[in-house]
Amino acid sequence: MDKTIGVIGAGSFGLTVAQLLAVNSDVLIYSRRQEVIDHINKDHQVGNFKLSPKIIATSDLAKICSTCNTIFPALSSSGFRSTMKAMSPYLHPYHIMIHATKGLDISNITKEDFDKANFDRKDVNTMSEVILQETNVIRVGCMSGPNIAKELQMGLPAATVIASEFDEVIKRGQNVMMSKNFTVFGSHDIKGVEIAGAFKNIIAIASGIGEGLGLGKNMQALLITRGLRELIDFGFALGVSGEAFLGTAGIGDMVATAFSSNSRNFNFGMRFSQGESLQEILDTSDEVVEGINTLKIINQLARRSKISLPITFTLQKVIFEGMDMRNALTYLMSYAYGTDVDIFIQKDKNS
């Protein structure tokens, strides 16, 4: 087991990952902000979050790469590629990288093309694809699941999934993260886990709107079940087998974020339903609301591939095109969904 584990990113979830790792190892965490580094190293606390003294902060990426064989990037998707480029000179094929970012990379798309939805699948990357494109690291993994940071910070019991094509990456992730309150499952379906982690943020936003409008738990449950169907249809169209969608990183994460007031995407939906504008919410949010860009990306990719995603398409109209929220609900309730469950029948026919 590595003596010291690296974490890249000292936001809320980066600090949470560091705290989980500190149960078993020393942790070296990267931040660009000197005040955050000082709080971690001198006070062992950031805001109200008390940290293990085994966590040390630095602004030196070269030091993390030379000290740590296993590194967990926990960054926003918007800053992920630039950080991988900055780390690239210091990384080697012996490193293992397990990212914890639930979003999609669009850094190769110009703002004009993104705003006009002038892009397709080749322009959009998962974080594991970014790591492979920008570094010489081979053994790549992803951490995902119902991991709401505030609950993990309180030490409440939870689980995650480490997904990778490599058994060694899964075992390394399990060894460094497993504890009495934190279970770590393994999966070889890394693309499925990454897509599930990004897609569930769309359903969390829709569920937050439902909560804000007082539509009740029945409606939220309906959003989750139909949202899972949309996730599976989207994944199948991208060639993902779909097993991960029915596990901890799929339905598990979707349920947690679609019902939790500690979910930033759920809270975005609630605030939006109360009349706050898109820009006002983004400007006043403490952290990146990944679901907003993900909504626009998946809406465009689904339309290009002619995949029917009613919730995603309707939410796009509500958030970006001014569609009335109650008219959107009426449309979704009257949509011709057909059968309740035929996913596995379809999968058998395509296999």
C-alpha cells in the first residue's frame, strides 16, 4: 500500500476524498490557493470541515507526482484538462490515477460552438479519456457513487465504486479507501460509471424543480425511474453495456442526489423553481453545478444520435429556452412512454 496518496483539488469533494484516504494513509493534497493551504496545514480545518492531521496541502504538482504513486484528481470538469496538462511533465506510466469528477469535458469546443450546440461525440470526453490524452498514465480509474460530501464529512456510512479496466487499479482503490464506515465496490465498466455519474445530475436538477414546486415524492420517484431509463438508453447508444447503471454508481447515485438537499444540482433545481435566474444561481453557488453543462451536452448528443430522452429534452427547454415549468410537467405526464420496462428485452435483441 502506498505510504502517501495524492489528491488534486481542495474543493468540498477533494477535501472529502482526502479525509476518506487519511483513514489508511498520509495524504498530500493540491490547491492553488495559499489561504486554503494555510488552513489545512496550520488549522487542520477548512470552514467547518475538520481535517485529519495526516492531510498536508501543497501548491507543488511536481512534489505530489514524485511523492505519490496513486493520485485522485477531484476537480471540476472545466478545469480538469488544464490541470492534467500541467501535471503531465511530472507523471509516469507507473502512476495510478483515479478521478472523482462527475462531469464531461468540452474544453476542445469553442464557446461559440458550444452555445450553438455545434458539436458531437468526438468533441466530448470523459475524464478518463482526458487523462489518457494528456498524460502518459496508463492505469486509470474512476470513483463514483452516492457520495454526498456533507454526509461523508460527518462520517456517515456510505459506499462508492472504483471502476477501471485494470484489476490492479480497482484493488488499489479499495485498499486505500475501505474503512468501517466506507465500502468500496469494483467495476470494469469505467465508461458506464462515468456516464452515470454525469447523467444523474440532470435528474437531480429536475427533481429539485419538482421539490420546489411541491409536486410530491411520487413525482420525484417517477423522475428517477424514467430518468434511469433515459440513462440506459443513452448509454446503450454509446455502446456501453449498462450493468453499472443498475448499481451503486447508477441508480444508487441518482436516488441520493435526486432527494438530497445537500446535492448542489438538486438545490439548483429548487432555486430555479422559485424564480431565480440561471445566471444568478450560478454566480452565487459555492461550487460548480456540473449538471448545467451536462444537460446541454447530453441533449445535443442525444438529438444528433436520434435518441428519445423526454426528461432531458424538456429540462433543456425549461432551463435554457424559457419553457413554463408547469407546462413542461403537463407535457411529460402526457408523453407516450409505452411499456414500463423493456430495457433487457431490447438489450437481448441487440446483443
